[in-house]
Amino acid sequence: MKKVALLLIVLLGVAHFATLSRCEDDVAEEKADSDEEDSDDDDEEEEEEEDDDGTEVKEENGVLVLTNNNYDTFMEGRDTVLIEFYAPWCGHCKQFAPEYEKIAQTLKENDPPIPVAKVDATVASDIASRFDVSGYPTIKIMKNGEAVDYDGERTEKAIVARVKEVAQPDWKPPPEATLVLTKDNFDETVNNADIILVEFYAPWCGHCKHLAPEYEKAAKELSTRSPPIPLAKVDATVESEIATRFDVTGYPTIKIFRKGKMFDYNGPREQRGIVDYMSEQAGPPSKQVQAIKQVQELIKDGDDAVIVGVFSSEQDAAYEIYIEACNTLREDFTFRHSFSSEVAKLLKASPSQIVIVQPEKFRSKHEPASHTLAVEDSTLVSEVQEFFKKHVTPLVGHRKPSNDAKRYTKRPLVVVYYGVDFSFDFRKATQFWRSKVLEVAKDFPEYTFAIGDEEDYAEELKSLGLSDSGEEVNVGILADGGKKFAMQPEEFDSDVLRDFVMAFKKGKLKPIIKSQPVPKNNKGPVKVVVGKTFDEIVLDTQKDVLIEFYAPWCGHCKKLEPDYLALGKKYKGEKNLVIAKMDSTANDVPNESYKAEGFPTIYFAPSNSKQSPIKFESGDRTVEALSKFLEKHATKLSQKRDEL
């Protein structure tokens, strides 16, 4: 019995174990199935996440939202789309939003519907940059992927009407108002135009792309003027012969032509500015005066020399020479002419004479009150222009930011700084100090003298180290090559000024140069130049020098840094070639030939022509491009290198 009972217990145990094993296997299978289902769910979620890659176009209040990720996909194959580029913080955009939503609803109901979208230009910067968006809101109608600018009223009626017009199957953009000039039509067009504005551009130039829409708008507006003023453009990369003929070295270069004669364009680069500037340029460079009172007022209250040409009539040959001379200098001088015998008598002039009269406040016993030039048939235009330039500035004039670039570019320039004010209450004090300067200026005709208000030239005084001198009157000399000299602070008088100018003339003064400390170790592939070492390194006539002027905060400079370092390493073995750089924010550049108006600016200074450096103009600042530029102009290179 015991054996039977024991056998039953064993059998029951085996059966229970088998059951348990089957249960564990079932659980394992169920767990495996469950894990497989979970894995499938995870795969589905991952697939969903992969599908959500930002290309989905969402809608806000009926307006589609386009981004860098979904723009191209959405636009593919679409005929017409209205797009607003906006900034979330822009007040005009917020004000326009309800109107834009109405437009979206109206165009959605059109047959066929026309999509209306918006782009946050502060986020989708790639798209905004592609279409040169620089203000908000900017509205564009996309026709088969090409942008059509919208410049009309920001109303539902006006925008919807324009969009429907562009959406027509047979719609084509109107021809450009800007003329396209090539070697086949350039001379004929320019030579026959009384006045024409010509832009020389490069297709890859960012500044040219930015200018293009403004230039075209100005061309349209000026084409409706009576008489119209044509605007034209030349692709300088294709028409290289024309570009070379007119010394085009940078883009865009804009020139005015009058009957084929070229004049500099110094005007704005946006629609309204271009229109206003060219409208002014199209008028005569000299204004007619008929009454002596007009001339008397200019002499009594003027701030600049009064230039008046006296002629018998418009048919006077001297008048034609005068007008041609005025055209080139119309931005630098104020010209008048008269056919009146009374005006001639006032000026003590005869017909065919030009008179320059200084305003009363600039007159002195040390200089003539007026200068006269007789214009004959043989008188050259250049001679008339030299007459203007020679006599327009008084012995001691008032230098101001408004006339600095027109009257006071000649060096050396002696500037006496104090509280200059010609108003009634302060005129006496102003003239008191000016009279002391006149006493010295008369004895140094080779120098230009001027007075300048200390507040107008606060930065200049600071650069001279005189801003905290404590003196009522300070003096500086701005010399050739960008060098500056400061008079040691002391009580001002004619004798003190005379001694200072004489010391300068004898070469006894040391220039004031803002400079970082001279580097102790300067043996790297890119040599560091500071204000104090500029002449020593850059103007070394034994070596060619490539120098980059940079600013530490400049993003373009930071981007260039590794390539510029690689360039330095590439040419490190060249004993007569220096690759250099200079922080323009911490150092003076004591040579005006090396102007850096933006960063980075790169110049090549050949060993045989240090005062005529060659500016690197290409937008492609790579090792390859810089090497090509360097090797093209090098005078001391021992061998050519094509590879790093």
C-alpha cells in the first residue's frame, strides 16, 4: 500500500509540474505576442513620427502656414499663390491680419480657389532671404514659382483684384522698365540720352539683388516723367569690355551719363531716393537770378561761397562752358547765373565772367572779398572747375559734418576746435577766436585752416587725446596718410598756434596713433598688424603684403578666419610675401589709401606700389579665390601654388 501511495504522489507531482510548465510556456508565448504587438505599436508610432517631418501645411484662420520645410513641396505645380511675409512683433502686420484673413476666405471661394499663405520671416529666414524680404509685411504673388511684387493698397478689394488678374492663364509680367544694355546698344543709347542712369551689376552680388526691385520701381516711375529719365543696367560679368572702359571694379557701380559723358552717382539706393535724386539731376546745375536782392541775401546770410556766372544770354558760348563745368560739380557747389546788367554791376563783373564771393562772416583783411574769371572760347571746362575749387574755401572757414567731404579733404588741415556758433548772441566770441587763427593762416598758404565746433567733432577730439584737455580751444592737424597731430593743451593764442604749425612744418611733431600693444611674438602664418607697426609691415617696399582689416564682432570675419589662416600657412615659406590682419576697431590705419568702410576689407599692397593698394572685391572669400587674387598681383612670389 505504501508503495502504491508513493507512486500516486509522484505521478500527481509530475502532472502538476507539466501543468505549470505549460502555463509558463503559455505566459511566455502571450508575453512574446504582447511584446510583438507593443513593438508593432512602437513601429507605427515611429512611422507616424517619421511622417510628421514638418512638411505638413497647417492652417490658421483660413490662412495656410508655410515654413522652410514645407514651402517648396507646397508650391510645386501651383499656378498662383498669395503670400504675406510677416514678423510676429510687427504692428503693421498685426493690423493687417484681419484683412488678410478676409482675403483668404474670398480667394478660397474663387473658381478655381487660390491659396493664401503666410510666412513668418523671422523663423523661415531661408525663404525670406530667397525673395529679398527686408520689411514687413511684404506681399508677393507667386506665379508658377516666380515672385510678383505687390505694391498697391493693403485692402481686400485691391489685393483680390490684383491676384485674380495675375491668376489669368494668359497673364504675363509686364516688360522691365529698366533698359538692358549690351555692347550692341550701349554707345548708341548712352550717347543719345540727355541724361541716363546706368547700373553695372553682377548676377551673384547680394547688394545688386537687394537694389534690383528698388531700381526697377524707380525706372517705372521715372519713365512716366515728362520728359522721361531712363534707367539702364549692364551685366558687368558678361559685358566686361564696357565695365573695364568705365573702371568698374565693384558691384553695384552706378553712373550718370549725359550725352555720353560719365558722372558719378552719389544718391540713395531706394526707389524714392533714386527718383528724387535723378529728378534733381535732370534739371539745370545752375539757377538763374534776376534781382540783385537775391545775390545780396546769399552774401549776407550764406554759409558757403556764392558762385555767379554773368552772361549776355543763353547763347553765349561762355554760358555753355560754365554749365558744362557746373554739371560735374553740382553736388559740391551752389551755382547761380544771371543775364541781368544790375547783377553784373553789383558783382563788378562783365558778361562772360564768373565771380566767387565769400559770405560776409568769412571775409577778412587778409584775403580778397571776391575772385573773377573771364571765360573765353578757348577756356577749358577743367580750368573753370579748378577756379571753383581754388577759391571756394575762405582762408579760415567753418568746417562742419555737412561740408567736410566737399571743402576740407585737402591735407594738411589745421583745425581749431571750440564752441563755434555764428548766431547773433555768440558771433562775437566765435569771430574773436577765428581772428587769431587768421593771423597765422595768412602765413601758411600751403595749409588749409578751419574752425570746427567741438561738439560736432567730439570723436575726432577724442582720437587726438584732447577731449579732456580742459582748454576752451584745442588744435589738431590732420596730415597726409591719415596721420594726426595734437597741440599740447595750453592757453590759446596766435603765437601758440604759430609755434605748433611751425613745429609740424619742420617735422618735429610725433603723430597720434591709436594702437594695440605691439605683439611680442609675431611669427605665425598670419602676421598681426597694429597701429604702431602699420608702416613698418604693410608699407615695407621689400615685400608684397596681403592685409585683412576686420572687426572682432563681425560674423563674416569669423567665417573667413580658418580660410585666411590656411592661406597664411600656404604661403608661409615665401620670404617676400606677408599675410597680415589688423583689428580696425582697436587701431588707427595711418594711411588713407587703405580705407575699410566694411568688414572684412582685404587689400593687396604690392612692393612697388604701396600707395595704390588693390582691393579684393570678390564675394568668394575662399583660399582658392584669395590665392588666385594674390598670385595675379604678386611681384615677389618665388613660385606658383595650385594646391594646399
